[in-house]
Amino acid sequence: MTWCILMGSPRENGNTAALLKPFTEELAFRGVSYDLIRLYEKRIEPCIACRVCQKDWKGFGCRWSDDAREIFVRVLACDLLVLATPIYSWYCTPPMKSLLDRFVYGMNKYYGDEKGPALWAGKGMALLLTCGYRPEKGADLFEEGMKRYCKHSQLRYAGALAERDLGYASVFMDADKERRAREFAKSLAL
């Protein structure tokens, strides 16, 4: 089993990275191989809905020559996609949003003159989220959006873990968050 983790935080050592650490340690302990992609290190152009991708039912087929093509190949090869992102204004960060927009067209060949396949049908998607509000008020809209995204894309929604940051004067990571991150990884790996 191979997983692909898309890391959407601009901060290499921020809260999302702190939550991701015990999560990936648990994966390694369980023998799960994963590919970690830091999206802020990649060039990802925004989707312009040109539908060039709809002409190629076997590949990404996008007009842009950027890092999304490489990420597409890596996501297509995985069994489970994990979106690890802080929540900004009730949604994911800009590079993740751009990539999700590009994938909804590039992976799903539904938008041309004829309806084609979902190239990633059957893959799982899980969410590892950090936010400043209580998760049920801070991460709920993104989670609901991703549930709909999964249904539309024929993906299997595998669940979410969202943890709250109480502010710059507080310490984000604690034993409870570490335990929940490990438990979430374990539940996904079973």
C-alpha cells in the first residue's frame, strides 16, 4: 500500500507539520510507504477551465507545464491520498485549492462533449487538518466540500482528523493531539 500526502502548509515546522509527524511515524511503524509532497515548494498554476484536459482520457492532459503534472502521476500511483492542510478562511491553502481544482478536471473526464472516466476512481482520501476555531466550526466546511469532491470524483472518503490551535501564545502540540494523530493513522492503515 502506497499513500500520497499533500502537505499544504507554507510553514515547514508549523502546526500541520507537528500533527503530521506522529501520523507519519505511525505509518512507518506499520510499514506503510508514503510519498510526502510539500505544495508550497511546487509551482501550481490555477485552473482556468479551458477543458484541454478533457481531450485526453488516459492522462492529465493539462495545458499548463508545471509541477501539477508530476503530482498527478504520484497521486495516480497511490492507494490513499491524504490532504494535510491548515484551514485558512474555512478552506484549504491556496496551492492545495489550485491543485484540487486542476485535479477535478484532469482526473475526471466528465466535462467534454462525452462523459469519460474518473482516472482515480476507487482511491481513498483522508484529511489531516489544523484550524484556529473549534474543528466543528473551523474545519467543517472544508470537510463537507471534500466529501462532495470524493463523491463526484468516485473516491472513497476515509475520514478526517482536525485539531485546534488556541493561538500564538499557546503550545499547539500536546500528548492528546499526538495520540489522536497516531490513532487516525492506525485506523486508516487497517
